[in-house]
Amino acid sequence: MASFLKFCLFFGLTVSAAAHAQSPDPTRPPAAWLDAAPAGEGSVEADGGLRLQSVLQPHAGKPLAVISGRTVALGGRVGDATLVRLSEREAVLQGPEGLTRLYLTPDVHKQMIVTPSTRKAGKAGPVKETP
């Protein structure tokens, strides 16, 4: 009886492991990004532009950017352009046409949220205790 239970447990774990192995990778880039595979060194995407995919700013060493699938160090080259500035959300390239700014989230527009003050201005003094 114990060997039958061990067999059932082993079979159940094997089936669940196989099902888990076939599940999609949540860290994999979208399919549209994979279809536009880079054609070679310094290549651009099908729409003619570069895409900033990641920014790495280590405590020691040069900051890195992943631009259209290629890792570029600060001061490195992407085609005819040089990576001249890098922040946590932006990469700036200096090329023959001038500066090009690439953003991690180009479709997101940030806006400052102003919250109303909980106390009226001009009222100084201690705050009343609540019962």
C-alpha cells in the first residue's frame, strides 16, 4: 500500500512539473518585440527607431543601457550615435542628426498630483485630541 501511495505521489509531481514547464515565461518580452529581431550590429527596428528596453546603474562601474536588444555602456556606440547620458528612465544619444532621447516608457505621461491640505492655512497651535 505504501509503495502505491509513493507511486501516486511521484506520478502527480511529474505531471504537475510537466504542466509547469509548459507555462509561459512572465519575464519574456512581448511577441511583437521578438518578431522584430535585430538584423545585426547597430540595427534599428522595423519602424526605423531605436527602443530603450532597460537601464542598469551599478554602484561600481559604468552604467549600461539595453537599446534594441543590444547592451551599450555609457560612452558606447549605437550605429552612428554615442550614448552620452543615462538616467533611470532616459538614454540620450549624440549622433550626426543631433541629440536623440529614448525613454523606457514613451507612452506614459507623468503628472504631479496635488493633494489638498488637511489643515487650513494660518491655524497654528496644537492639534486637538480625539476622544
